[in-house]
Amino acid sequence: MRKLTLLALLLAALMLNACGSAPATSAPAEAPAEPVSLRVGWMGFPDTLNPAYAFLTESYTMFDLVYSTLMTESQDGSYVGLLAESRSVSEDGLTWTYKLRPNIQWHNGEALNAEQVAWNINAFIQNPDGWATNSGYVIGFTEARATDSNTLEIETEFPVSNMDYRVSFLYIVYPPDFEAFSTPEDLQNFTNFSPIGTGPFKMTVLDKDQRIILLDTNPNYFEGPAKIDQLVYQTFDNTDALVQALKVGDIDLSGEIPDSAFAAVSGFENVKAVSLPGRSLTELILNAAPEDHDPAPTRNPALQDPQVRLAIATALHKQDLVDVVLQGNGVSGVSIIPPTLGGGYWYNKNIQDVAFNLEEANRILEEAGYAKGTDGIREKDGIRLEMRLQYPSDQSNYPRAADMMANWLAEAGIKVTPEAVDPDSLVVATNPNADYDLVIWGWGSDPDPDFMLSVMTSEQYVEGGWSDSGYTNPAYDELYLAQQQMIDPAERQKAVWEMLEMVFNDRPYIVLWYGNILQAYRTDKFTNFLESPIGIDSFQSLLQVEAVP
Amino acid sequence: MTKQDYLLRKISLALFTILVVALVNFLLFRILPGDPVRAVIGRNVKISAEVQASLRQQFGLDKPVFPDQFLATMKQWASGNLGVSWSLRKPVSEILLSKLGNTLLLIGLGQVFSILLGILLGLLAGWKHKTGWDVAALTFSLVAWAMPTFWLGIILLAAGSAWLGLPTGGILSPQNVGKPLHTVLPDLAKHLVLPTLTLTILYLGEYMLIMRSSILEVLGEDYILTAKAKGLSQWQVLWRHGLKNAILPIVTMIALNLGFTVSGAIYIETVFSYDGLGKLFQTALTKQDYPLLQGAFLLLAVSVIFANLLADLLYTALDPRIKAN
């Protein structure tokens, strides 16, 4: 009996320890009676709220709510001023001037001034090792300065074509919070769980042990306060529980409904499921690494034959993949820039996709000299069309896609063997080892075309670079560098479209589909969400959402 | 061998095992394919190769595994420091401690209920051998033991949240976070019902089966016959002579299970979005966060080895035959 008492005491002590640990921030502020609280369920938790070292999308969701940027992407894909009321660029394209809105306040009541914004940008420029995540956005920036308390100038060493996009990722932090750190390590170890920003919501509680975040509406927000009083973020570790929480009303909004559950969620009472065109793409990578790559590529040599690549493209029924794998929640893919980027401005509508036609695929291969053997597999000069078809094991819908693709390709006389591979091993296999034939993988594209275009440059096919196909085309590389400095959007569009055609015709990638964003919310609790490619959970949407009366 | 010698030998063996495990862990994670810097930053779009190189340098990954990385890690451990997690950017010991409380609370409750119920049911089944009671308890235990954790959890979650209004996940409701413990106890209890129930059902079968076979064996012994012949009541026979002897295998099993407790019940934690050590182990592995992985596996190894040591020591205390030898 004494042992049991001891056990009970031990458990009680543990409970005290588990629950009594204070959250990372101060206790919640005094809330008004019955605040209107929107509860969001999500599958992650921000590991840091320090923009210097943030890699998870959850961190960026919080940055959007708590901080502000000079410009931001709007629902139609264009850029609009946020902290900046207006912006202009000098004739030589090297000096950008931002006029800040008057009367912007930090969450602590202090006024924001241009010196503080300049301090931020100069810190990113001068300490790229410390501000690791910001450093990529300020390449080519030389200096920022405040000419008066409301005017900011940024100097660049060359004209920057995507300046609006770049500054839309530079979250302006409260300088006193960040001034003290002397080494990159100290700066990055600062988790900043009580951020002071200028954004529409203020952090009141961030409990990393319970994984709950409470944010109050900022009544002094410069664009007018949100119509709800409070935002609550609760973490779920599996999608079934998340969907169940939405069904029983434990949460009001989920920004990540899995493909497989979407139909079921659409049928829930008082729940609206929305399928919005997004910015992600899924592609088939064909090993295009140069022959002189070190280490030498390990692949089926037939992949270097453009006719074989064309035949593979002809044998893939992309619409079928969308209908079966995504259950209709997406569109078939063509080029590496999804149709939503810049509201469709960067999508090359002139590219005609190869039509699915198995007879044509067989004819192309026959003409190219690949004859069918007795086992139905084609062969030319001793090279059999037998290939590996690998995909990362953490993606739930790739196995189905791989099986469907294997069946079509078999009918064209190409034998592929689907295989799930650990994603870390697959990174190494594609770059730098070049040891693969075909890989299914995807990207979440940036709002600007620059990143997706960079993935195809030969400069990125180095260890730590982003190229996985190994595509090498000097004309493409040259255009890539040129488009970075084209301030005239029409001129840049022409260059981008030309690059998209090169990739489409050379086929290091066959883009399979663009997946939709699947989200859902409780219609009995909230209304007036903004349905657009930036999602119903974007800060713009949360600013206008209202409780159902 | 004196008792002190025996103890000393057991403890030094345990320490030696921990040392070996720590060394194996150091090597094991470095054999994994992939690049930890890439794993930590994910497919993040704006980290240049130069910044990645600077992070690699910060983590000490630019130096050879032997001797540099190895010596640096050993030096750190020798000073009692487990390092700083690369992905969470906090001291490893702090992270482990914060999750340990959650895990011990959940698994502790589950273990206590399953041990008590398991012993009781096992005792009942053994005592009422070959009756309806026995068959029912045996069937229930076998089914419970064989049920997939994830499946049982999801079924209980769906039923409990829809019919009983129990929470779908987490440890506390958002509005109660940060409040004093005594005011949120009912909410905490509500959150613990489903995961504890799942754990209890899953562990119960194992304890019940061992207890049943153990009591059956004991009840066939001569001294039980003697006790009955002395005119003791059935209850006295069972309690004083049966249970005390039959409990030994259960004690071993409890001690061993407690060792594995700190590894968390990863499936249960995942189903009920319960933020414990199991979930942490998984995150550390996917992020290839060497300091966190090493720390977590060291904690796991130490707990298992000490639980084994505890089982050995308990056995010496409980079983007079071992004491005599």
C-alpha cells in the first residue's frame, strides 16, 4: 500500500511539473467578455519566431500575423504596399524610395520610423551568416538609409527585377529585441517567442509544451483592426484527428485538409471545404546531369535521347493523374511556373502540352530505333528501356501516381520499377550523385518566378544547390541572369516565357500537375473568408473574417 | 560474493553499457544518408550554398567525424553538456526535460491502470480457471494485446469526441493554457481520458496473461495444498500464498516496461496530438538533428539500463532464493 501511495505522490508531482511549467510568454492579457475567438487547427508548430533562422511555414504564418513588410502579395498575385504607402525607383534602377504610412505603431505603442526599417535591412545585408533566412532576399542590396522619419531608400548594385517580391519577405522586427547579439549563433539561438511587431495580431501566449498559440487583435493596426478578437492555433499530429476536430467543432478553420479526406469533409454539416488553385507543382525528373559531372552519372543512357524523353511525355495521361491521384483537386501541369504566379502573368500560355497518346509514344520509339523484344521491352544497340522510378517515401499520393505511370510506360515498351526512397537519400541521389533515372517530386513555388527558374540553372547543380535534374543549358543560364535585372515587367515576361519553353522542350522535368490548396471552415461560426491562392488562412483573409451573428 | 560486490558489479556493468551505447549512437546517426543542414532547413527556397556552408561550420560538420567531431562531442558530454539542438535551437537537456513530464504523466497513468486491472483480471482468470470468467478475460486480453495501437486510438478518438464530447487532442484547452494547475485539473483530466484508456487497453492484455499463467503455476504448488489443508479461507490462500509468489514475473515486466516508458508511446502521442518524448524522437530523426538525437537516445538507454538494474535489485529483495545464492 505504501508503494501505491508513493506512486500516487510521484504522479501528482509529475502532473504539477507538466502543467505548472509557465508558458514562454506572459500570461494572457485581460480579455473582454466573451471574445470572438477563431480556432485554427494545424499540423505543425513554429520552432522559432526569429526571422533570422526560420524554416517552417508555421513560423512564416506567425510572421505574417505579427510583423509587417514594406510590400505584400495581394489576393490577385500583384504586390501592394503594406508599411509603404508608395514606392518609386530611380531611372538607373539602383535606388528604391519607400514612403512609409504615417502613424504606424509597434505593439508596445511606440511609433515606427524609417530609421528602424533601415536598421533591419542593413542588418540583413551586413550579417548574412546571422540572418540566414533573410540573406537570400537582399543579394545585390548595398545599403538602406532613412532620409527622414517616413522615407526609406534602398541602394542596389544592379537593377533588381523582383524588388517587390524580395521586400515582401523582409519582416521588419523591433530593433531593440535584436541589437544585442554579437555572433550568428547567438542571434539564431534567440527564439523570439514574445515578438513585438506592427502586424494585425499581437502574441499573447505561446506555449511550446502544450503547442498552443493565442493572439489578440491589434486595435491600433494601421489598416484597421480585424473583426475578430482573438486567434487560437492548436497543433495536431495526425490529419484524422484534425478532420475530426473540425467535424465536432473543436476548431473553426483548417488550412491543410488531406486529398484523401477532402470529399468526406465536403459532406460535413456546417463545414465548407474549399479547393483553391495553389502554387505547388509535381514533376517527373529525368536525369539530365552532364556526362562530365563528377561523380559520373549512373542512369539508363537512353534518357539522353530526346526522342525517348518525348515518348515518356507522350505516354503520361496527366489529366487521369489529377482525377485519380488528386481526386480532381488540381490541374495538369505544363511548365515549371504554375498558372497562379503573378495572377497568371508568368505562366506561358503559348506552350502546347504533348497530348497523351500511347500509339504515338510507340511510334516515336519505333522510329528512333527502339525495337520491342519478346518480353515487350524495347531495346536499341543493347540498351534496354528499363528504368528506376523513385519517389520520396514521405508523400502519400506518389505511390499511386507511380503505379499508374508504370502501367502506361509499359504499354509503350518502357519498363519502370516504382520504388519509395527515404527523402534524404533521394536528395543525395539526385544531387550531387546523379544516380537515378526517373524521380517523382514536387516544389512549393515562390510567388515570384525567380526561384523556380533558378532550380534549372547549371549553377545550382552543386552540393547544397537546388537543381536535382542536372539540366545544363548555357543559353538558359544567361537568360536567367538577365531576367534578374529587367525592371520592365514586359521585358522580363518575355525572357521568362522563353526559359519556360527551353525547359519544356528539353524535358529535364515533365511537370505532371499543379495541386490545389485544400482548406475548410465552420460556416455556423464564421463567414467572409477571402478565397484566393493565398489561402483562406492568410492574414488578409483573417483581417476581414466575421463571426456569424 | 558479498552483496556489495554484487551491487558494484551490476552498477559498473550498467555504466559500461551506457558508455558503449553512447559511442554506438554517435556513429549510428552519422552513417545515415543525407545532409543534416539540408534536413534542418528543409526544401527552403532562399538559403544559398554559402549560408549553408556557414551553418555547416557552425555545427562543426565541416570537420572530419574522426577525430574532430568525436572529440568535440566527448568533451561536451564529459562536462555534462548535451549540446544545443540544431533545429529547435535550445539546449538539448532543456528540451528533453520539458517533454519528459508530459510523457511520464501519460504513460505513468496508463501503466498504473493497466497493472492494477491486469493483475486483478489475471488473478480472477487463474482462480476461476476454465470457467466463463476465464475464457472472457483471456479472449479480451488476447484481442486487446493484438490490436494495432493507431487503429484503436483513432476509433476511441472518433467515438469519444463525437459521443462524449471529449477533446480531439492536446493536453489542455487553449483557454486554459498558462493558468494555475488547480483551476485546470478537470480540463487536464478530460484530455487524458482517451489516451490513457487506449494505453490501458493495450498494456492490460500483457499483464493479465502473465499474471494468469503465473498464478496458475503457483496454485498447483504443494504449499498451496498445505495452506488449504490448514483450513485457510480461499481468499487468504490466494492473497497470502498465491499472489505474493505469483507477482515476481510481473515485477520484472513492470520494471522493464518502465524503462521503455521514456521512449514515449509514439503512436498514442501522434493520434492524440500529445506532445511527448516519442514525438520528439521522430522529429529529431527526420531533421537529422545529431545533438538532439544523441541526447534523446542517451536518455532512452540510461532509462532502460537502470530499469534493468532496478529489476535485478528488486528481484534480490523479493525472492529469497536469489538472496540465498
